[in-house]
Amino acid sequence: MLLATALLIVGLLLVVYSADRLVFAASILCRTFGIPPLIIGMTVVSIGTSLPEIIVSLAASLHEQRDLAVGTALGSNIINILLILGLAALVRPFTVHSDVLRRELPLMLLVSVVAGSVLYDGQLSRSDGIFLLFLAVLWLLFIVKLARQAERQGTDSLTREQLAELPRDGGLPVAFLWLGIALIIMPVATRMVVDNATVLANYFAISELTMGLTAIAIGTSLPELATAIAGVRKGENDIAVGNIIGANIFNIVIVLGLPALITPGEIDPLAYSRDYSVMLLVSIIFALLCWRRSPQSGRGVGVLLTGGFIVWLAMLYWLSPYSLNNWKRIMSHVELQPGFDFQQAGKEVLAIERECLAELDQYINQNFTLACEKMFWCKGKVVVMGMGKSGHIGRKMAATFASTGTPSFFVHPGEAAHGDLGMVTPQDVVIAISNSGESSEITALIPVLKRLHVPLICITGRPESSMARAADVHLCVKVAKEACPLGLAPTSSTTATLVMGDALAVALLKARGFTAEDFALSHPGGALGRKLLLRVNDIMHTGDEIRMLRKRPVCVTHCWKLPAKILV
């Protein structure tokens, strides 16, 4: 846990640093190719403040973690206003002078309303992504138009402050050097952020949405924080506020647009019902503060905004499904909703899981054949491991293998890390199960299994996960949605994993020519064992054990002695 936390912090710092160097290099290149400095300042530099969020959103989307990307977008907007603007106001009271900013504020509110229409149905579609990215293009064109107008007039305070922020030194060699360094650091850093955020979310039992709203959003908002505090200390109030407006717009049209375009699908319902409502409210408060012309945004406003940030964090805990208060509320709630239909709820679950199982057919492919072959030719045993619900499925899977001709047993990953891994030999095959593909207890064992040259089959719901990439064979059990209406309890995913295990067991059973007699040898107990194994001679005497009366004269004698024998 400590290692994951340290790696997450280092990753966030590297993302922010590489984004800053990328903006620096891009600014020099644009200036070298004759682009007016004001256009550079209002486009490249404006995008630069949101670049860490954009990079993390892209990485999360490519790893199909759309909730992490959505949480980053909404959380960054909330933090930009409550925390960053609040701290800036505490450092030094400020007033917005720029008419350009006042024209941009309605657009920020309009884009915020658009975000609500995208999140309302609990789904991100590819058409949503295309629409949001189209708005991003329109926003850039609008910025360029404003820059050209300001270039002709040269009177707006914001434009003067943005020109002052442009890099002055450096030529093409310096630009290309920083560009190369940024492009090398960036993918490594984003991978560190996404992977370790997932590990911490699993460890602390919080959703990816909440992780994006808090840790990731705070880390990626560091450029806005530095710019805002430095700006108000130098009296450049407009650029501090302008960066927040631009960042909030880019967070919606790009950071939210990327997961919709790359990995459309269902999102956490709390993203709209809880987090979007807060974002819209603080955006309206922010607009009202900036529209005031005469009064300053003083330290009282700073206290109000930073206090709101603390209240928001407390609300996230208070409304979390894992908070102690919420558990008490859930356990004390015993009233049944009027007209609730248990049968309909059950049928909906069956319908969702049937659909998911139908889609599972596409994953019975060449990888399935490779997995069966490794298990068929295994000279040792098949060792199954998994954590939580995946562990329960793994136990059943190992039991089915063992009773159908494939010697197998289950090992708990936690116990394996403390000595039980000694039960695994190079002649064995390991099947590791994790729907996320990021279970830290299993990923910690993979290097050891590699050193032992143990073949590794991983069953996950994410083909791009750490476990999937490390596996010799990856079996995908990805499902479109969980039957749980909250999208939290493993339901469809565990069913898909269970069925994949049955498919492996039965395929091997048929390949071995396994018979009922073979099954009986490993299943002597219970009614099934009695049916397969029990013979007449198992419960009755045979041969010489049966007493025979061969001569009629002695019949009476033997009959007289029979009760005695019975009593004995």
C-alpha cells in the first residue's frame, strides 16, 4: 500500500512536469514557425494547464477505466474552484478586470450544462465523445478569434498577462530536447498513475470514480494551483482566473470526451446524481464571483471556498457506500418499497447475465485452446488462485477440475505470499483469476512464478491489465455490465468466470475420454458416489462367507443355532 501510494505521487509529479515541458517545447516551436505570441498564449498555454488531466484521462480510457477518467474531469473542476481559487483568495484578494473572461464565463456554464446531458443517462456513448470533442474544436477556434481581436486592440489585461507568461529563451534544439524528454516520461508516468490508483482503490475499497475525484484530480490540478497563487502574488489576477475557466472547459470537452470516444459504456450513477450536481453548483458560484466588477474576492471568499472544499470531501465520505454511517443507515433500513416486484428484479438479473454469457462465446478462441493444451499436458497439478469473489469462483473451479480428471487445488494468494507458494512446482500450471487484472496480491506473485518457469494462465475482464500482459495465456471474461444496479457487486463478471472454468473442465474431460467409472474413483461419497461405485458384493456376503445348508438331516440343527449367530 505504501509503495503504491509513493508510486502514485511520483507518477502525478512526473505527469505534471512532463506536461509543463511539453507546453514549453510547443510554445517555442509555434513561435519559431511564426505563430503570433498571443495566439500561443491563449491556446497552447491554456491547454497546457489541463494537459495532466487530459493525459491521465487518455491513459485511463485506453485501459477501459472510464470511471477514473470521469472522476478526474468532474473532480478537477470542483477542485479548481473550491481549493485553488480559495487558496488564491487567501493569499491575496483579487478582482477580475478582463472583459474577455466575462465573455467566457457563460460558455463555461453552458459547457457544464452540456456535461449534465451527457452524464444524465448513466452511459457514455461514442456519439457523446464526438460531440464533446467537436465542442473542443469550436472552443479553440473561439480562443483564436479572441486572440486576434486582442492582438489588434492590445488593451485587455488578460492578453498582457498571457504574453508575459510565454517562454522567452530557447531555440529549436532546446524545444526538441524537451519534447523528446516529455514524450518519454509521459507514458511511463501515466501508467504509474493509473495502475497505482487502481491498486489503492481496491485496497481502500473505494470506487475508481472517487479515486479520480480526489487523489488524481488534486494531483493533476497542481499546474492550476501554481499558476493561480503565483498570478495573484504578482497581481496578475486575470490570468489566474482565466486559467481556471479554460481548464474547466477543457476538462469537460476533452477530459470527459476521451473516455466517451475510446471506451463507451456504463458509468457510476453517482457521477451524475452526486458529483455533477456539486460541479454545477460551484461553477455557478464561481461565475457570480467573477461577474462582480467592484468588490474584491477577499479572504472571506477564500475561507468560504476552501471550507466548501473540506465539506465536499466530508460529503464524499459521508455518502460513500463504505462509510460507517452509511452502513448503519443501510442496516437500519428495513422498510420495503411499496409495489416492489421481486420477480421482476430477479428476471432482470437473469436477462443481463444471459446476455453477458452470450457475448462470452467470442472469447472461446485460440487462447482457450492454448490454455486447454497447457493443462492437458501438465505433468503436475493445476493451481488456482484468486482474491475475494474471484477466490470463491477459483475454489469451485479447482474442485471441478479435480473431480473430472485434472488434478488441481486452490491456493489463497495471501497465504502463497507467506510460504504456501512452496506447494507450486515448475511442473504445475497456475490459473490466476481477477476481474480487474490488477489484484496486488496476485501481481506480487507473478515475478516469482516467472522465475520458477511456471506456466501462467490469467482469467480477467480486462485484456490490457497487468495480469493479462504478464500471462502466458490470457482468457478474457469481459462483460458489458454487472447485474448489480450499482455496478459494484461482482455478479455478471463472476458468472462469466465460473462458466469459463466449466468450459475448460468439460473440454479437458472430453479430450481425456473421461468416463463415469473414472469420475466415481474421485467421488466415492454421497448419493452420486453410491450410485456409481456401490455393488451388491459391497453390502452382502459372497463366496465362502455365505453359510450353505447342503444336507436335509442337519437343517433343524442349523436353524436352531441361527438365532445365536444373529445375536452374536
